[in-house]
Amino acid sequence: MKHIFILNPAAGKKQASTLFLPQIIKTAKSMEIDYEIHRTVGIGDGEHFVRSRCEAEAESDKKSILRFYACGGDGTFNEVVNGAFGFENAEVAMIPAGTGNDFVRNFDDHDAFYDIKRQILGKAVKVDLIRYGNRITPAKYGINMFNIGLDSEVVEKTASIKKFLISGSFSYALGVGIAFMQKEGTILSIDFDDGVKYEGEVLLVSIANGGYYGGGFKAAPYARLDDGFMDVSIVKNISRSTFLKLIGKYRNGTYLEVPNIEKIITYKRCKHLKITPKSEMKLCTDGELSLTGNTTFEIIPQALNFSVPIS
């Protein structure tokens, strides 16, 4: 097996991914593994590098297993996932070095993901992916969660504020505050695979493979990474004061237990859906923002080999 560590120098606070570098080198040498280190140089580099390595290995005589360790945030992880998809000899691991690190919250032993030795000794399991796209843009894949509405606004505002060199946590708080002041919602329709159609103005929508986003919000309490379903939560464009009353339960994943919650929140599980926005919408994919129109989402069961650190 070849162990390939992909570092995003720009991820997290104080270039957190580079802080792992001495530990990676020391552990890899002591365990005498075959390893290399790649530092990403820009958006898309991680995906391109991983795909190129997988293609080259597929054409070689050895066809060794390649395990790619994404050392960065959720965006870096998403790039590595997209690069590795479709290659059976590729495994993906995550060393959390971003600001959210929500994907690892889907596992009981979070601390194991920060231990390089336990990562190297990890075992691969099959997890699902969500394929999304439309007739214009080529299909891409998400592994954790998609967000539309308020959450996407927060990501956009936070990114804008960070340009003024304001710290990550403070810029996020400012981003939330600014986004909350906007009263308009997102007008869209959602067609589910069971024939149900949702239409209206929403405050936010989450389409989940994993359960967490936004630094620990459990938006999809029933989501599992290997169950072959997407979990969809739709919050009507309720007043911000009403949503603030729910925010604690929304964070810990117990909001579905609130009496009459179905009047303001729709929660469904499905394998396929299509979203048609009234106008171009902001879509946040595993923490990364883009603009899109009509978009289809489809679960791809058992699509990726994900390496889980030993306990």
C-alpha cells in the first residue's frame, strides 16, 4: 500500500495542516511505510492530483492500493473524494485540519482521526456518496452534506468578511448575524422519488449523507453514511425569532421531537430528488459554495473506500 498525504497549507487556523507535517514524517518513518507528501497549490489541485495518481496506478503492472489522506478542511476532503471516486484501488482518509471538520463527527471516536499512527493502521469501509449536477455542468460528488438558503448565505458572508483578515471564529459570527438580518427566503420546488412535491419559500434546506455541518449542527439526526439514503430537511421561511427558539434542538439533532414541528419542518429520506429554484441559488457542498440552477441529487451506495482509524 502507498500512503499519500495531501496537505492544504491554507486550511484552518494558523495553517493547521502544516502542524501535522512533523508528526506525519516521524510516524511514517518509524513505521517504515511507503509514503509521500503533496501540498495543494490552489482550488481543484487536490482532485486533479488524486485522479492523476489513480489513473497512473491503474495503468501500471503493480496496481497497488493508494490511500490518500486529506489533511485540511471539508473542502480539501471533498476534492480528494472526487478525485478517488471510480477507482477501486483507492482509499480515502481524513486528517481534520479545517475549521468545521464535520465529517469526522459521524464516527464515535473523533480523537482517532488526529492520531497519525491510528490513521495508518486504519481499515477501509464502504460509504455512500451523493452525485449532483444538471445538464450544463458535469456530475460531481458530495460525501457529507449540501445546504441551501440561510446556511449558504452564512458561508458567503463569512468568506467576504475573512478577506478583511478578520479571524475565522469572529468572521463566522459576523456572517451569521448579517445573514440573519435578511428576511427573504429561497423560493424553490423539490421533486422526490416517491412522487411527493414540495413547493414554497424556505429558510434553509439540507440534503445529507452525513449528519453534521456548520461546526457541529446535527441537521440530519437519522443520516448514516452507508444506508443508501439521503436525508432531507426543509425549514419553511419562518421568522428568525421562531428559528432562534429552535436553534438549540436543531444543533443537537432533537428538533424533530418538538410538538407540531411538521408544520414548519419537513424531513424526508429518499434516493433521488430534483430541486428547481425560482432563480439561481447558492449551493453549499461539503462547506464549499457555488451558484447553480436546477439540480438533481442521487445517492450512490457503497461508492467509496473510506479508511477509519483503529480505535
